[in-house]
Amino acid sequence: MAKEVKLLGQWVSPYVLRVQIALELKGVSYEYLEQQFGENKSELLLKSNPVYKKVPVLIHKDRPICESAIILQYIDEVWGAGGPAVLPSDPYERAIACFWVSYIDDKFGPSLVGLIRGKTDEENAAAAEQAILGLELLEEAYEKSSRGKRFFGGDDVGYLDIVLGSSLRWIEVIEIMRGIKLLDNAKFPLLMAWAERFRAAAVVKKLMPEAGKLMEYAKEVQARMNAAAAN
Amino acid sequence: MGVKLLDAWVSPFGQRVRIALAEKGVEYEYVEENLAEKSRLLLESNPVHKKIPVLIHDGNPVCESLIIVEYIDDVWDKKPHLLPAHPYLRAQPRFWADFVDKKIYECGTRLWKLKGEEQAEAKKEMIEILKLLAAELGDKTYFGGDAFGFVDVALVPFTSWFYSYERCAGFSVEAECPEIVAWAKRCMERESVKKTLYDPEKVYEFVCFLKKRYGVE
């Protein structure tokens, strides 16, 4: 019998990781379909996400849901009973969590991509500055929203934890690749402690990609970019 | 206490919030911000982006127009519901409102700010965007179906910018996407929309002012 829930993903994508974490937290069994990189997109992907043609796409009873932040909300609403709430139940707290998720997706995430793809010292410096500004804001946000609890969401991993936590492995890779420190213990003690707790969560340990493998992938991407630039 | 909205008259993002508040019959204090000289209240309420709109509810600020609209729908949990109850029927409007957010304003800005090939490229993209939205609307009354909903609120403020896009880039939205123009007319029959949107000529006046300021002739 075909699985009711399918996830189209790519193992390197932090956006896909977010969805996997949410599905596991709710105890949802699903079929994972690894998608190819580059131009060889599968028919299923093109049919399910004709607008952006990107992963992740969650397919539930043959109906596709796209955009990781929207998928996470969907999972929380459909499989509410399967695990602790991912989104806060209070409307104001929910708006604050959504605000930070939006910030991460619009500003912080792109600065990390900038650090991976930056070709000049200036580009890398600008991206690093934006990333560190983001971490400063998030350190403050963590202090305010966690109120001394273990995660942004409180006692349990929540929406903002998943969205920010999914980028941790990439942050590690970038720090090595670029020889810079982003998650500095001296500057961001609260986020560092939060990151350790997040990484230690059983569901995260199970799903996080290996740093070594991700590093290899990042080097390949850089090599391909350099080769293309040289031509 | 109560509800305060920090906003700027011409902002389509602010208009989304005004429309949502009107739909729900919420009384609020409207504060017009001078974006060249932002108030201390705005800078304190939205220190991260320093942008309008900001909804301040009982002293608590909520930022980002679509987040504000969902917040309004949650807090004033009565008819009309801007998002339906069913999760799948909530995911689709969120996707399309997000699409409007990602595409229309940025592409529209290129339409009036740029010239030549870059403007032609932006025109092509805008037509594609509107056609995608027309396909999503289909033959429904509103994007929300029979009920005016989240995507309608997200998109309708931009309809008063169509005239400016047309004048600057030389095309006709009605010729390319008559369904969108028809939908816009239906939305304008709603009190909340009629009271909130400005005359397209007034918006065009504003765009001309921006063009002068940016040295685009």
C-alpha cells in the first residue's frame, strides 16, 4: 500500500531537515524520496511544486504542500495529537515565533548561503556581518522567548528551534570552510547552550546530516563554482 | 491600550492590515508614520526592520503584514474567518499569500525604477506572476472561494498599483489577465476594500514622485 505521506527532499537541505524533524516529533511515518540535484528534476517534483520546483514538498494523500515554514504549520495542525505542539498556542507568542522564522528565512539563511557562495573577500565579509547580526538578534530573542526554559518553544523543541536548529550543521561547515567563528561562545552563550541541547535531542541526533559528508558536498559545490568562474 | 496601527497611507502592506481590521470590525487608532523621520514608537516597536505596518495590541507589537493578518484572524476569532479551519485549506492560502509577498512588490518596483531591457524583463515576469495567480483563482469568486479570505487580503492592495505598472512599462493588466481585473472589481464592492484603497491615479502620482526622487525619468 502506498504510504499516505511522502516527503520529497535532498539530504543537504536544512529546509528538508526541518520537515523531517517535525514529522518524527509527531510520530508520522512517511516515505522519503531523495531528489536529484540540478536540472534533472523528477516529474513528481515538477508536478507537486510547479511554482518553485524545489524541495521540500510534503505530499499528504496525494495533495502537495510546499515551503518548509508552511509545511511545519500544516504538520502541527494535522498531527496535533502525535506530539507536543510545535507552534505556540497563544496567538501573540505564535506571531513572535513566526516573525523570527520569517527573519531567519529572509535574512539569516541568505547570509549563510552568501558565505557558502561568496566569491570575493568583500562578499564574504558582508555575509559574515549579516550572519553575526542575525545571531545577535536571535540571542536576544532566545532570552526573551524561552524565559529560562530549554528551548525557544519552552520545555520542548518548537517551531523556531526547528527552523534555526536545522541550519546548525551548515554553520559548522561554513566556520571550517571560511575559517571564521560564527557561533562564538563568548558572544552567544545562550545560543551555544541551546544549540547543544538541540543537537542532543534524540530526533535531531537521528536526522542531522554528518558534518564530514556535508563538508565534502560543500567543497564539491565550491570546486564546481570555481571551475565555472574560470571558464 | 487597545489597538494601534503604525502605517503609511500608500503602503499596500499596511492596507492588508487595515482591510483585515475593517473586515473584523475592530476599532483602532491609526498612526500615519513619516518614513523619512520614523517615530520613536516605530523604532522601539520594530527595532529589527524599522518598517510599517506594526500593530500594537495592548502594548504588544506585531510586525510583518501577513503575520499581523493571521494574528488578527486568530485573536478576533469570529466571522469572517480569513483562513478556513481545515489544515490543507490553510496551507494553500498561506502558500499563495507568501507567493504574492515574494514576487509582486519586488517585481513591481523594478517596473517603475528601471528602463530598457531590465524593465522589459520585469514586465514579462509581472505578466507571468499575474497569470499564475489568475490560474489559481480559476472561476472562483474570491481566492478564498465563496468567502473573501487571506489571499484576497494579501493581493488586493496591489490592484491600485496596476495602473502605475501599466503606465510605466506599457502593458494592460486587463488584456493579459482579465480574470484578475474582474476579481479586483468584486473586491472593491466590499466596504473594507473600498474604504482602504486609494485611487490608482493618486498612487501613480506617488510613483511619479518616487521616480523623481530616484532620478528615473
